[in-house]
Amino acid sequence: MAWLSVLHDLFQAGHYEQVHLQARRLLEQAPENGVVHYYAALALLALNRTPEAQFHVDFLLGQAAGEDFSHHAAARYYFKLGRWKESAQHIQTAVSLDPNSSIYRSEAAVVALRQGKVPEAHAHIESALRLAPDNADVIRLFVQIKGLSESSAREAWQRLRHLEQALALEPDNARLHAAIGDIYLDELDQPREAEQSFRQALLRHPANQDYQKCLFSAVGHQRLLY
């Protein structure tokens, strides 16, 4: 269906308000369409309009509980609320319904981390990487989780190389630039290189406050050193 492709492409491009508006129009014509409710829920959650998303999540769990996407939406909804146990239950259900989804596996890893279940997070992200070895965001998350159990500079350099390989796949991925900056600053004590990476992240997302704080930290660290 053409409208499904439009919703998917808009969401992937980060045009969440447009996704919401298109979904609302489509639901006026087909109020029982679960896929439209799914994209409406994801868009509202991305826009931090969590209370509005509840209507769509409730519909999905009530009318389309056998669909993996329903539980994916519910997992994101409960994650936004900080209800990790419920989020974990729904993302695990989504994984069981579609075990070949790297997205579900990646999000299961993040939820596991929130619960302090590092070995479980490792297992999920390794599965995601097997399913999507060229996905830059999966590589980034794999490297970050791997770093939780590593402490040597040699291991940090190896993870840095993995991130640089991922960056070659997606040069405009701000999260990759920021992750590289984190390793340079926090593990390798190279604030000048970290500064360049955080500047690259900010070029992609100038309003991101986390990247701004990291850049200030890298610049300030140089003043202390030099």
C-alpha cells in the first residue's frame, strides 16, 4: 500500500509531525487499521506526546495483540514512562513474534541495560548484529555495550575502529560521531580529537544539548591539560 510506504519513509526521515498528521487523516477513513495506529503511536512518542500515544497503544493491545508491531509500540510506550519491566515484556513478545528483526533485538538490548541485565543486553545486541551487520546504529550500540566490560586502552582503540567503520557507512550519523567523541574523551584522554567528533555531531544536530555539553567538556579538558 502506498500510504504505508509514505508513513514508513516519513518516520525514518524523522518527520514525526507529518507522520502524526497523515496517520490522523488515514484513521478518519480506516479507524480499525492497526498499522496506522502503530505509526501514530511511534510518532507521538518521538514527539514526547506520550499521553496521546496511549490511545493508539491501547487499541493495538486490544485489537491487534497478535501482531509484533503492537508489542513494539507498547514497549516504546512503557520505555518512555520508565516502566522497564513492562517494556521488557512487550519487546520480548515482539522478538518472539519476529525473531529476525534487528530493530526489536536492539531495543531489547537497551531495555535490558535499563534493568541492569548486561549479559542479556550482550546477547540481544549480538543477535541484532548478526541480523544487520552493516547497520550503523546496531554497530554503535554493540560497541557501547561491549565497552561496559572492557577497560584497556587497546580495547578502546578497537572499539573506536569499529565505530569508524560504521561511520563510513553513514557519515552523517550524529550518534556515531558522538560515540567516537566519548571514547576519545573518557577512555583515551584525547580531548582535541573528542572536540572534533562532538563538533561533527553538532553540525548534524545543532540543538542537541547532550552534544553541546560534551563539546564544552572536551574544550574545558584541553584548557586543564594545556
